[in-house]
Amino acid sequence: MKYKAFILLASVIAFSGCRKIFNLPDEKNYLSPQADYTSKEFRPILGRTTVLNGGNIFNAANSSFPITFQILNPRKGDGNPANFLLTEQPTLVWTGEYSGTETSLAQIEAKRKIETHRLLETRGNGDLVLWYTATPALIQPADTVVLPQNNNYIDIKVTNSGDQEL
């Protein structure tokens, strides 16, 4: 029994340095080829901040976090660029929780500040945010007749240290 324990201990010590002996690469995060958005359609109300999260809007499919998301190639349905989706606007954001116990407008305004945000952004978990500053003056709203050229399309680049997908 002592002989088996000694052999086990010796082998653990001997093979604990395999990474250096065999020049193995550093570990990388995994990005699954099946990682994708569960919903491909986003119909926000212009003039309101709309978050497309639906609980789990991005299915990571066992990918390693942290994952970064980047909006690329915004375009109209006819292929023309829709770069207005990436323009930056001054935006009022909440910095504190609105509890409903505030008694004056000054108390409410103390919980908000102006930040610069793109009209359409992604968050670290894959949520899409269209800020309230995206008004019909900046984005042509869809008509009652849905024409492909009135729709906006985007590509989202998903990246971690292991790989990237579009």
C-alpha cells in the first residue's frame, strides 16, 4: 500500500510540469459556434428606451465569459448604410433607484445625469438597447405597409479570447 501511494505521489510530482515540458499553449476561452441570438427581430417604440433582453436573448451555448458584443454594418433593407443607428446623443440616465417616495422634481433630477450613448447599443450580456433619443426625426419609422427597404439590419460581432463570430 505504501509502495502504491509513493508511486502515485511521484507520478503526480513528475507530471505536474507537463505544460512546461511539452510546451502546451495557454488555455483560451471557448466560443461556441452555436452561440446566437434567440430572437432576430427587435421592434422598439421610438422615443422610449427599449431593451431587448427577453430573459435570455443571447444563448451563449456554454461559451466562456467575458464576451464582448459589437454592432457592425448597420444597413437598410435595400443595402444602403444606416449609420444613424450608431450616432451618439446626450442621454439622461438614472444613477439611482426611483423609489416613488421623492417629494420634489429636484430629488428626481438628482438621481439622473446626462451621458453620451449611441442610439443603439449592446450590453455585456448581449442585450440590445435603443435609447429614447432615437426619435422619428433621427430614424424613419416603419409605415403601415412593411417594405424591406424600411427595415434596419445589423450584424453583431461576438468575441471572447478564444474566438469571434459574426
